[in-house]
Amino acid sequence: MKRQTKSNNIFSKNLAGVLDDRNLSAKQGAKLAGVPSSTFTAWSNGSAAPLDLEAVHRFCQATQTDFEWLLTGNRSKQQPKLEDFFEAKSGDPILSGIYQIEVKPLKLRK
């Protein structure tokens, strides 16, 4: 049996809370994360720490859960919005002219 660490205990407690709050089973959580049910059950009961952070991130996105909070119990600092720094002048269009905007998908660094 693997030794349970404090951070693993926080993660498993938070994970169990998310499952309970959203009325999800471990099997449903595993499907959202894209991992085997046995892996997800080990995460939720604290017998294994999550090594696949991409899977944890997928679960967080699917359940609208803060990734940092799930892993550590600490809330992520909210990023400021542009509106926090600028005021729009009334009557001015937000964009004028012709623009080309390129969107690129990002992947999690390993």
C-alpha cells in the first residue's frame, strides 16, 4: 500500500467533494478524466496520487472545478481582465477596419 501524503489527502478529499457536489460516481468521473475506473477510484480514496495531470485537468474542465484548488486546496488567483485597466469611450467602435485573428490550440507542457 502506498503511503498517503498530505497533498494526496487534500486531493482525494477535494475530489470526493466534487463528485458528491455534482452527483457523480467514480466511474463517471473516470470517464470525464479519460482514465480507467480503477485509477480514478485510487485517486478518490487516496491510495494513489495523480500522475496524469492532463487527466486531472480534463476532469476539472468537465466539472468546472479549479485545477489548483483540486490538487492543493488553494484557489487560483483570478487573472485580471482588460476591462479592469481600460475604459471604453462611448460611441467608439471596439474594432474598426479589417483584422485577421489567428487562434492556435494549446497543449499542456509535459
